Amino acid sequence: MAGTDHRRCAAGGGPAIILVEPQLGENIGTAARAMMNCALDDLRLVRPRDGWPSAKAIAAASGADRVLDRARLYPSVAAATADLVHVYAATARERGFVRRIVTPRHAAAEMRRHIAADEPCGVLFGPERTGLLNDDLTHADTVLTVPLNPGFASLNLAQAVLIVGYAWYLGGSQMPPETLSTGLSRPASKAELMNFFEHFEEELVKNGFLRNRESRPSMVRNLRSLFQRARCTEQELRTLHGVVTAFAGRRERKGEMPETEPAEHEAQD
Amino acid sequence: MAGTDHRRCAAGGGPAIILVEPQLGENIGTAARAMMNCALDDLRLVRPRDGWPSAKAIAAASGADRVLDRARLYPSVAAATADLVHVYAATARERGFVRRIVTPRHAAAEMRRHIAADEPCGVLFGPERTGLLNDDLTHADTVLTVPLNPGFASLNLAQAVLIVGYAWYLGGSQMPPETLSTGLSRPASKAELMNFFEHFEEELVKNGFLRNRESRPSMVRNLRSLFQRARCTEQELRTLHGVVTAFAGRRERKGEMPETEPAEHEAQD
């Protein structure tokens, strides 16, 4: 999906993303891209297997260089989490020992409160093949588990980072659940809509569509309901006026009636 | 992240995922994997550029073969959406024309209602490089936009499918936002906790830690508060009893006092 506007890049300040012994440079790159999608910029790498910096990571990051440039290397999970107050361990595996387990959405809400209280947070992600070790989990206070198909719950590294990051980003997103994008126009007022209804129904009377006086009121109600639901813009109503006028004109021509004055309502599309 | 239990694979029945002219087989494979993570199994392909079936798709699907095996090919978006009642177009790009725009979470809630009412749904995803064309959008009633960093909103195909699928899956997930996994043990009762407090504090009186009678009540409250917050299991309390007994025994030996009866509370770990 496109839609990037580089002037509007959101600032960081979110949790640290800590990749423990990541195996492939590509996965570090795609994880960095997922972080930047979600306005996260604190990437920490604990003993990346194939060394650092990594050309493969840069190639896979698709432009998320800023995250890679700022990435820091650590010799151990202890070192990578030393300055943090709250650490979550991303794992889906049942460990058989006592753990608080939260969903990404719940973790995101907690982390927003912690970070607002100046308590830095981080999330640990394990190596691609094995995931986090039980010893890694001793550095975390909480387990973060993504609810997924129990028959197929394995995510690749970048996808796990994306799910966690997206939950974080959503927690601060102002995007309303539903909007009507009206492009360059504006939503029509009810007066404009009624004006169209009158034009439309006048022509439907003329062309005989509404000739049955008994069914006319319900027919009119149904047609009006359709256009109400469509939540037309002012521009769309002008287009619809033009459509009605064009039909009316053709009917008049077909009926060999003289053409009258030019269309009163013109489309501008 | 590991944690897959193949006996518990969730059934499908969700929206169709429609990939319009996908370019790379790998991306079809990773999209199929993301679908299976989210218990989606209706994959539709409109004119995949590199042909179908695709060995690269199978390799990238990491075991989501069932989704690929069931995938259907279509010559056009119209054909791929013909049996659907509600179609969402995943795009982040501003189109400049009138569109209802919803978030993945809102779309997921709508789709669950639609599907429960036997009204099949689908989501269109465009080619990797360009995304959906304006003409593709004429087959959709609604635009689905993922709220992401406005400075870096471009997702790869599988990640876009994962975000949409995950929102769908979450809408039906019973996973509580927070749980305490107690492994093989069970949460301790308050009676068990009080029994530990008594043992602990008795030894702290003996070893002189609570010798200051004035500060003793607040000291006791603070220590009790810590163990209350930790929400111990019955097994953990037995371990803690053992820890206290071990310290008390060492002190008694160091003080050259005769060893008394064997530890009353033993750890079993």
C-alpha cells in the first residue's frame, strides 16, 4: 500500500524493539521497516548472527534507514534492557512457569502509560528459528502473546514486530473508525438534496414512471432513501441533476419534441 | 514466534483475500501464511504476473499449503468479486473522490456482522509496486486504510494482509487482555499466603530484622504488599518457605546453635 508523505514522519519515543540473536540481516531490515511504519525508532540488537552493519538489512528495509542507522548493538539481553523499567517478552510458546501474559493491545496501553510516566519500555523478540529462551524471559516482567490461529501461530520476525508496533501506533492514532472522504467537494446540505429530489421526481412524473398515483408515495420514499444513504456531495448532486436533464432531453428528442433551453444543472466532473 | 498446535487449526469462513495482479510468487506465499495465521482460507488471485501455481509461493508460505491449494484464479476483479456482497479496497492513497474509509478494526467488526447475516465479504489488495488502480476501486463499496506513520505508511503485501487478517481474527478472539499463567501450580489462597507471612515474620523477629518495634508494623506491611502484588502460586510459597528455612538454618549454624528438627516447609522445584 502506498501513501507515504515524508514530510509527515511521526516522531519516535515508543518502546525499544530488542532483537535477540536475529539470524538473517533481511529480517532485521524488514523489522526496521515495520518499526518505521509504526513510528518506532529504538532498535536494539543482541549478538546478530551475521554481524553488523548488514547490507542485506539495508536492502530489505525499503528506506527505513533512519531506524537502522540508530540501531545499537549489545553483548547480552541484560545489557540491552539495563536502562528499561518494563520489559515484555514476545512469545507464543507455553513455558510452564508463572508468567503474566498480555495481548499486544493491552501491552500497548500499558506501555503508553509507563512511557508517559517516564518509565522506559522494551519488547524482546527471539531468534527466527527458536524464539526466546527461558533464560531470556528472566529479563522480562511480562509475556506478550499475539492471539492467532492456534493451529498456525508462527509469525516471522518482521510480522511479529509489526503486530506489536501496530498495536502501539493504534493506541495513539487519532484516525476515526469511519470517515467519508469527499475529495474536493463537500457533503450536500439537505436543501440541496431536496432540490435534486424535486427535479428528479418532476421528470419521473413527466416521463410516466410515477404515473400510478397509488404507489407513487412509496416509490418516492424508496428512491429518496437510496440517495440519502449514499450521503451525496454537492458535486455529485450537480452530476445527478445533469444525468436527469440528459435523460429528459433524450426523451424529448425521441418524442420529437423541440429542444428547450440548455440544461439548467450541469455536471462538472 | 513458535507455539503452533496443528490439532487446533481454526476453521475458515472469513472474508476472501483478493490479490489483484500480484507480482511476486514469494509475496503470494507470505500472504497465504499471514492468512493462515489469522484463520482465513479464501485466497483469490487476479492475473498473478508470474503465473500460477508458483513454486516460490509454496516455499514462502512456510506450511500454509492449505491456503495455496484452495486459491482460485480469476481473469478480472469483477469476476473475483461477483459472489460477494461487501467489498473493501485496502489502500492508503488519497484518491480525491468520494469514499467511505474505515480502519481495519472497524472493517473487521462490520465483516463479522455481514458474514453472520450470510453476506459474503472480501478485501482487495493491489500489486506490490502500484497498489490498486482507481478502476479497481469501483468494485469496492468501502476503502480500508491502515492507520500508520504518515511519513512511512507503505506496507508490503503480506504485512497488509496480516494487519487486515489480524483485526479480523482479534474480533473473534476469546483471549483475555491479561492472564496469569501459573504453569503446573495454582494461585495460592490467602490462607496459604498468611501462613507464609507468619513463618517469614517469625524468622525476621528471631534474626533481629524486625527488632525496632516502632517501625515493625510498616515494615511488615511493605513486605506483605510486595508478595501480594506478585500473586504467588502455591508452589512458589512452598519454595519461599524453604528459602526462609534455609536462611534460618544457616544463621542457627553460624551461631553454633544445635540444629533443630528438619525444615517444616520444603521447596519442590
